Amino acid sequence: MKFPPVIILIGFMGAGKTSTGNDLAKLLHFDFLDTDHWIEEKNKKNVIQIFKENGEIFFRSEEKKVIGWIRNHGKSVISIGGGLWMDEKNRNQLLSLGWCVWLKVSPETAWKRVKMHLEQRPLLAQTKDPLAEIKNMMEKRDPIYQSAHSRFLTDDKDSKQVANEILKLLKRNSIIDLS
Ligand code: S3P
């Protein structure tokens, strides 16, 4: 079955969704969209400020509105915030809007990648033991991320390698119309 020309990258913080998404969009000549960025532009503040000033519930309600924006966009690669997939309705809508790819990362690699800019991660910045929190969150989230159409491990790869692997699979299985 052919999917609409929309690739949706899901997964935990530090999985490489943004960098892989950018690389894949270039390879496909598609637009690259990032849901956190859309929410930041709309609210004229960054994710950290939104969590601090408006709270997580507000942020999650903004994430739901992103779906409408995705629906109205053409050929695109979309990186979605790590928590957006946790909502069942969001998940079901995204699964019908495009081909959903889980970028899977180990807790240790996620920690290595996010610790440089921990201040930009509202769910981890305030915790005493961020690696333990990552493990705890991943344990709950991984079984849900698993419902994506496909999965790629990103631990020992850079974003260009992952983007190329995704492209190969897209072509091999004629998942979307690339003409
Ligand atoms: C979140 C992940 C972040 C951002 C917010 C919440 C999460 O996005 O949406 O800090 O709940 O996992 P990235 O996954 O792009 O880092």
C-alpha cells in the first residue's frame, strides 16, 4: 500500500529526529517540519518557557493542534516531539497521515546526546538523576513507540546514515510515490 508522501519521525529525546529529518528531507526534496518549532513560533516562546509559564497540559494541548497543520501540508518529513505519540488519538491520526518511523535509541545514548543542553529539556532539567529518569520514561514509552510502521536503531549511527537507511527502505518497498 502506498502512503501519502509524508514521513513522520517519532521517538525519545536524543534519538536524532531533527537531524535525521533534515537530512532525509534534503534527500527526498521534501519540506522539513518540526512540531516543537511550530509550537514555539505560534506561542512566540521556546518550549522551556512554555512549560514554565503555561505548564505541560497547555503544551500537550498545543501538540494536538499540530495534527491539523500536518494534515494540510504536502510532501514533507516531520519530526514530532517525543511525547506527542503518547496520546492515542494523536497516534491514530498520525498513522493514517503518513509513514511513521520510530527512531530507537538506548537510554545511555539519549543521555549522552541531551546532556550538553539539558537546560532545553523541561522534563529532565529539574530531575536529580536524569539518566534514571530517561530509563524510567523509556520503559513506559518504548512499548507505545513500537506501534510505528517501522523502526530504526540510531545508537551508533549519524543522522546521514539513518536518513539513507530510511530512504533505501522507502524505495525498496515502494512505500510512497517518489516520482
Ligand atoms: C518532550 C520532548 C521534546 C519536547 C518537550 C517534551 C517529551 O521534544 O517536545 O520537551 O515529552 O519527550 P524532542 O523529542 O524533539 O526533544
